[in-house]
Amino acid sequence: MTLAEAILLTITTAATPLLLAAIGELVVERSGVLNLGVEGMIVMGAVVAFAAAQLTGSAYLGALFGMAAGCLFSLLFAFLTLTLVANQVATGLALTILGLGLSGMIGESFVGQRGVQLEEIAIPVLSSIPLIGNLLFNQDLIFYISIFSVFGVSWFLFKTRLGLQLRAIGDSHGSAHALGISVIKTRYLAVMFGGACAGLAGAQLSLVYTPQWVENMSAGRGWIALALVVFASWRPLRVLAGAYLFGAVTIGQLHAQALGFGIPSQFLSALPYLATIVVLVIISRNRRLTLMNTPASLGQSFVPDR
Amino acid sequence: MRIELEKRPAYSALFSMLSPFIALGLTIIAGAILFTALGKNPIDALYSFFIEPLTELWSLHELLIKAAPLILIAVGLSVCFRSNNWNIGAEGQFIMGGVVGSIVPIYFHEWNSFIVLPLMLIMGMIGGALYAGIPALLKTRFNTNEILSSLMLVYVAELFLDWLVRGPWRNPEGFNFPESRSFNDSAVLPELFPASGGANMGIIFALIATLLTWFMMRHMLKGFEVSVLGQSARAGRFAGFSSTKMIFFAFLFSGALAGLAGISEVSGAIGRLQPDISPAYGFTAIIVAFLGRLNPLGIFAAGIILALTYLGGEAAQISIGLPDKVARVFQGFLLFFVLACDTLIHYRVRLVTAVKARTEGEGAS
């Protein structure tokens, strides 16, 4: 393996959790719901995946449990904001605060244990392609799922009837309701999909990225994923580009830290967060473009009238 | 069976009073279930969590020390949230308040004067306010989402403080520990009753901030402006209020209070800068603000309750061996229940069973 290949490989590993969580949140926001609890769902997914993998010995079961945990945890948010019409911003924050606390408690006995790593699956023939084969076709299952989810979600949103309905709800829940589309049910499903994606992103962190459990190991990735959705102006393919850009920034600063350059490591560690702000500023500067792309009902509660 | 909401004709004053108490009750029940699941006797656990810290004088002092920053930050956030500005980076503003306020005692560590402390407090407030001004500037100038920008700045502030105390501000006589110099006496916030415990002036600042903010929101035009613009930016514009100015006001106000909390904590409770100066006060204060129903007087009470969960967490760890993370879980539960119970203020909640729904449907047709 060449050095360039190794670096590219680490970039894909760093980008995958961002990509998964952002794609999930994109579907949620397209349905008009703003779930700020991504960070909490990721960290719950990470701890449950790690615990399940340790207890069963299977990384695949771990990933499955992580996904289920994210999904279940998001139901809490869905119940509060969709059934009880609580404020979405505050409830999302609550989900993050509870997730960080709960995961710390669950994970306490797993701190310092060596984890089970999700193994790579080489796809026959394709993985032997020079240059890109090893990079794209000799990866773990979660990587394949993350790439697949981009195209799957893109197809679902723009090519299926259900996707059209979901976007209609996000743009005008009142009109969608008047047309007989079930707003609340669709939003429940969207939020649960977002939860499952974030849970799987967490599983990637504790089973692939660094196979161990560390408290708060999500380290702000949920928030970066939220920013990525804005950056991508709610389009799946742009999320793919954004996630890899951020993966590159993350890995780039790690390499810069290793090389030194005389720059304090803390400044380099702050780069992904600063980059997020800069990117957000650049994207949202164009007010009209943002308004055109933002789902019009985003963040608003819906109570069906009879 | 499903849950249906029916909008009340007017908001319920009764439930607006009761909902925080219902939420507290539900949190305690959830806590009891959690403790049982962890294999502890729930009565013992709740006792050591909520009662034990109140039985001794020194721990009452600790309660005030922990409540002061929570109240200060949350009072500022309440103005922000009421004006519909989502500043969730108070943790970062707290840190920057601590950092900027510490410039004087670190660079002029031999300066002994009564003026040092007021200077530190003012600089702390300026530091917090300027740091909160960044998301406000980005929001007004570039339309950038303030939730994400203010939160990202928390990580940046944490790393900046880390660099300071390991690098340029490290105590030259400190055996390489990542700490600044200890502050001299004139840079330390005085204690209120030194004979019985360490509670300092911080709680007095919290009290003053609470009363002034309450007065502003209740009796001053500015408070009215906050509420109008928060409920409807359009209505506010017709009244001639500027939402741009309000964004700056809300962020600078909450940032200044978070900064004051930061320098008070550094000067009063810690006495020097170190990499970790806050047990997530800036985030817990969000819970305090909501539990207090965004009303400064309610927030004062709520701050004391949340401070109790910090102390209770420590007490329960020592006396019955509960993991210290339980406190954070508790705080998370509390916010969930508060938000859920707030529904009762504007809606009647009805459980509709399948049979009932069918008969209603027949009646309609």
C-alpha cells in the first residue's frame, strides 16, 4: 500500500460517520423536522454497538444493535416533537444532553477494553483494480452502506412517490395534510431513519474508526453532520462531497500535528470546527439560494385540525 | 389508542405554574426506576441524591457555588431564547470570560489592589460578550445559522484554553503542570461567610442579574421588544423594532452573563486557570432556563435544583457507589419531562381509544 493510498483510506474512514449521520438528518429535515439530537444518537449508537460487540463477540451484531439504539433513541425525540408538539430545537438539545449522559453510564464498564473490529470485505474482481480497487472495494460493510445510502436516498427522494410526499410535507405540511398525506406518520418514519443512520455512524466510530469506547467519542461529529446538511443545501450527492471534504480536513490536521510545523496541536484540532463555521458562512451568505433550498416547514410543529 | 391534542382557547395559567413541578415529579419517578435498574434501593439513592447534600452546612455552601454560574448563564439565555435566538454556545462564552478575565491576574500577578477584581469581572464580561458576538455577527451579516456557529465555537474555546494553560500561560514555577499561576488574594472573589464554608460573591451576582433581568423583561420597553420580536419578527418590524439589533442585544447580553459566570468561577471557586474549568455549566444552564420557564425568578429556583443534581451525583457516588454519570442522565430526563409537560399549557391532551374514535366517526357522518 502506498502512502497516498493509506491517507485516502483514513479519509474514507473519517468521512463515513459524517456521511451516514448527515444523510439520515437530510431525510429528517426534508420532511420538515429539525432534529438537533444527532450528536446524542451517534454517541448512543457508538456505546451500544461497542457493548453488543463485546458481549456477543460479533461486530456485525454490534453494528445492528447500534443502529437499533439510534433508532429507538430518536423515537423519544419523535414522540415529544411530533405527538406532544414540543419545541424541536430544545428537544433536540435534550436528546444530545441525555445521550451524552446515558452513554457515559452504559459505557463505564467498557472503558479501556479492546474492541472487536469490523472486518473488511473484499469484493471479488473489483478489489483488484489498480489504484482505486483497494480503496473502494476492500472496505468494511458500513462504508458500503454509507455510499449506497447516498444513492438510495437520492433515488427515494426524487424518483419515488413516497419521496415526493415526504418533500411535500417538508415544504408545506398544511397542504400535504389537506391532500390526505399522513404528515405525522411520515415524519415518525423519517426521524427513525435518521436515528438509525446516526446509530450506525456511531457504530462505525466504535467498531471501525477506533475500536474502543471513549466517553464523548462522537466529539462534535453530530453537529458537523448537521452543518453538512445545510452545506449540501439538502441534496444527497452534495452531502457526499461535503463529508469527504471534512474527512480530508480532519485527517489533514492529524498529519499536520504529526509533522509538527511548529503550530500548536490545539490550533490544528480546532480546524474542523472552524472549517465548519467558514463553510456555513460561505453557503448561507447567498440568502436567496438558502431560502430556495430550505424545506419551508423546517422546525415547525404540526397539529392536524379536524 | 392514540394521543390527540386539542388547542386550549387560551393558555392555561394553572399548568404554566404546575408543569415544572409535574416534570420534577416525573423525573424523580424515572430516577427511582433507573436506580432500581442499577440494583440500588431507590429510596436510599434518592435520599443521598436530593436530601443528603442539604443536611450539612458546608454542602449548602457548595450548592450556592454550583448554582451561581448556572443561574447567571441561564438568566442570559432566557433573554436569548425569548427573542428566538438560539445561543447554545454559552459553554464557550463561559470559558472565554474566564480567559479574558484572567489576563490581569496572570500578567500582573504581583499587582495587589482593590481595583484588580472589578477589572477582572468587567473584562470577563467583555470576553464572553465578544465571543457571543461572533455568532451574532455571522447571523446578521451572513445569515449563518447561530445554533451551529455558537456550538462550534465551544470546541474552539476549549482548545484555546487548553493551549493557553499548556503553553504561554503555564505557571513557570508549576513543575510543568498544565495550570496558570495561582491568583493572589486581591484577584480572588471574596467568600460570603468564610467561617462556615466557601460560598462566594458569585451567588450575589446571580441574584442581582436575576432581579435586574426580571425587571427589564417585566417593566422596560426592551423586555417588551424581546418578547414581541421573539413571538413574531414581523409584528416586531411593524412596531419599529429592529431584529438585527435584537440579535446583537440577545447574544451580547447572554454572552456577558456567561462571561461573568466564567470569571467568577475561575476567580472564586478555582483560583487559577486550568484546562477544565466547567463541568458543562453552559449546557446544563439550557436545562435551567427551560425548567425556570424562561422567567428569571423561576430560573433562580431551577438553578438551585440543577446544582443539587451535581452535588447529589457526587454524594451518591461516595455513599452508595452510583456512577457519577447518573447526574447527567438525571439532567437529561428533567429537560425531556419539562418540554413534554409544557404541552399541557397550550393543549388538552386526550387519549383516544379505537372504540371511541369509531363512535365519534359515526357521529360525524
